[in-house]
Amino acid sequence: MIVLNIIFYIFGIIIPSVIILLSVFVYKKNIKRNTLISVIIFLLFYILKVGGYNLMFKNKVTKDNDNVAKETINTNTEENNEESIEEENIENSNENDVKENIEDNKSNNNTNNNSSNNNTSNKNNNEVTTKPNNVSNNENSKVEYIDGVPYIDGLIIVNKTYELPKDYVPKNTYKEAGSAEYCSTCLDIDTYENFQMMKSDALALGLNLWIQSGYRSYTLQQKLYNNYVSRDGVEAADRYSARPGHSEHQTGFAFDLNTITDSFQYTDEGKWVNENAYKYGFILRYPKEKESITGYKYEPWHLRYVGKDLATILYNNGNWITLEEYYNLTSTYSN
Ligand SMILES: [Zn+2]
């Protein structure tokens, strides 16, 4: 992809620009004709670039029918790349890309308002509330509920066992989530800033990272999950999509990178992320061969911010440890 970009910039942009500049300022003739030629050259190389991307992209996509990934694959690979360069555009582009799911089930028990979702603060001001039925005593000693939000060591814990209140909206975010259903930049400020650092370090190596899916509201997650259930059934949907209230995307501390496909793991970006994300405080939340522990299939694209210290421990020299293993937690629905 980098080669395509270089070819495009040299032949598609620089050469036509030089032709126009020469004819306007140096030769001062045939300006119209030369401009037309330049535009044609630009378009030719642009088409070449887009065509090249699509070709490369198609070759990499796995053909697993069961793969959630396909939900977010679209023919906009090219556009997504452009967007990742211009931050401002990110969130506008993604509404169509998100397709997750779950059944219309559990509205949750925790109706407390969610004034505190700063990971570390407010512990002392809030009462600790009850736990879900299927949590073992052992876990109960570690997990505390602050305004209905489950925490361990100041870290929000969300999986199939632990859920967020329906009205939980992340605070201290780069962009305010408000009533947005979906927003790539409505992420916790540390999460967002560390992503920006990771992105720019990756870019210096010629790797292009962008947020495909960031914050998602309870309501949106409900719609997505329902769609998946009607398409694939509950059992299959539960392997790749969280039920509403159980999605890390509602926390503001998690996001999906680039293309939500299994093939992401084989891209230069996917390999680099797997080896380096922990340096920026991110973990691969659903590592390979941990489905029985996390409750989800391998998701090379889904990162969760936990801070550098814990991320380094969980990275474990490339042999990822899950949050469930580290804190000895279950991840199963109670019904
Ligand atoms: Zn995700």
C-alpha cells in the first residue's frame, strides 16, 4: 500500500502539478491543454491507486462465513485510509460501518446515574452495590460497583458477566459523547491521546492506523446485537458480539482498529499493533485461543486501554494474558 501511495504522489500529483506550473509560469502557452492533460494523468493514477487497494484488500480477506469481520468490511477501504490521516473526518464516516448486535434482552439492574466513570476517582464517594447472580464469592471480593459500574483496582470491567448501566456514558472524553449513538473520538482522554501517539509512531514506520469503531451507546449496541441474532442466531452472535450493556465499546476505553477482519492480524499494521500496543497502555482484549476465557473469538483489531503498567504485564512478551485470567474472573451470561 505504501508503494501505491508513493507512485500516486509522484506520478499522480507531482508530475501533473509540474506540468501546470511550467505551462503557466515558464512557457506561458497551451495552458488549457496542459491542465487537461494533467487532470487526466491525476485521474489515471488515482484510479490505479484505488484499484490497487481494492485488489490487495480482497486478497487478504478471509472467507469465513462465520466471521463477524465481514460486518465492517466495505468497499471504502480507500476512504478509510484517507480519513485516518484527517482526524476530523473519522467519526462522520463510520455510522454505516458499525454493525454489531444482540438480542433485546436484559435491560440492566443498575439504574443508578453514572456520574463517575473516571477510572480512578470517586471511589470513596460512592456506595458499593450488589453483584450479578452468577459471580462467585471470590470475584465479589475484588469487583466493586460504583454507581452501578463494575471496577477492579479502578479499572472498569466489562465482559459477559459484568455489565454497564443502560444510561452509562463515558466522561472525561476527548469529545463529549452526549446522546451520540456512535462516535470514534468520544473516547476517554488518556485512551485517545495514547492512540494518537501510537498512530503517529506507526505512521513514522509507514503504517496506517485508524479507529474504525470507538464509543457505542447501549442503544446502538442493542440494535447491532439484535441484527446479528436475527442473522446468525443467539449462539453464533454471542461469540462475536456483546449484548447491550456488555460491550467494552460503551466504556469509552476500547476501540476497533482499521479493518474488522481476521486478516488484520496478517497486515503490517496488525502485526505491529500486536507487538507494540502495550507500550501505549493498550491490550488485545480478545487474544487468540482464549475464547473459552474471554467469551469472544479472537479479535486482533479490538484494543482496550488499561494503562502502560498493566498492559506490559498482560502483554507477557507476546503471550497475552486476558483480564479474566489476571483477575480470575468469569465471562458468562447469566441467562
Ligand atoms: Zn470491538
